[in-house]
Amino acid sequence: MTVQPIRLFGDPVLRTPADPVVDFDAELRRLVADLTDTMREQNGAGLAAPQLGVSLRVFTFDVDDVLGHLINPVLEFPDEEEQDGPEGCLSIPGLYFDTKRRQNVVAKGFSSFGDPMQIVGTGLMARCVQHETDHLDGVLFLDRLDPERRKEAMKAIRQAEWYDAAAPPTVKLSPHLSDPFGLGR
Ligand code: NI
């Protein structure tokens, strides 16, 4: 188990849709351990495999003293309720912006041993699960911001000391066909 370097905004791996996990083997469990250790060392609420440069559909979470992971997640939204509050990302360090998310989510997937698992999340846990699943689709929370907030966020990123102007990042629209936030995107 090792703490690994986290890929920062502008790294193409963060914009690459991740592949489904096929082999539930020791290597996968090492990945989950690395994600867990790195997330905890950074006091993060969640971490997705692409953030460690591994393009697989795996994320870990540590929310309200519940520590876990989910493989090949599929999200379902039991209702239309929304939340709006500050969100950040370990790949966009030090910056937080109000982001609209669904308030309730049911995430179905698998454990690292291939057993079916389900997370029923509300509030912060629901926000975390949506944020991390987005990472697996190459989507960042910036893409979910209202246009005004996104403009503000991009300005803050360009001024951040970690920002690499040689590897300019991109903001893209969500690949999801549905429009769960009613933003017309
Ligand atoms: Ni993130």
C-alpha cells in the first residue's frame, strides 16, 4: 500500500473515460489500497483511479466516517431533489466552488472481490459518489458549474500556483444524455 502522486487538472487521463474492471484480482485490490491511502493522506472525501493515472472504473470514499470503495458504479436517482454547496477536487487543489448535485443517489457496483455492492447516499455522500463517478467518465466538477461560476473557477485555476500553462486544461460538457440538473446542457 502506497501513497501515490495525484494527477492535476490538465492531465489528459482526467479527461479520458475509464474502462470497466474485468479482473477482480490482487492487482485491483492493490489499486483500491493505493487509492484509499492517498485519499486519506490528503484528507479527501473521495478519489477515483484516473486521478492516480489508472483508467479503470474504481473509486474510494471517506465520508462521515464511512470508508469504502466501489467498482464499475452505476448511479440511480430515487427522486428529483437537488443540493447546492461547495465542492472541491484533489486534482484541482485548494479551490472550492458551489456545485449543484442530486441530493439522493443509489450507487450499484462491486467490491474488489467482485461481490455486488450498493451505496445509498444522501447529502455529502451523494455528492461524493456523483463527483467520483463523473471522474470515471472524464468529467470534472467544473463541467457541472453554472456558466458564471465556471468562469470564476477557470480564472482561479489559471492563477493557482500548481497550474501548468504548458498543458492547458479543457472544460467540456457532460457526456451524459440526460439533463439531471435541468441546466439545459
Ligand atoms: Ni475529484
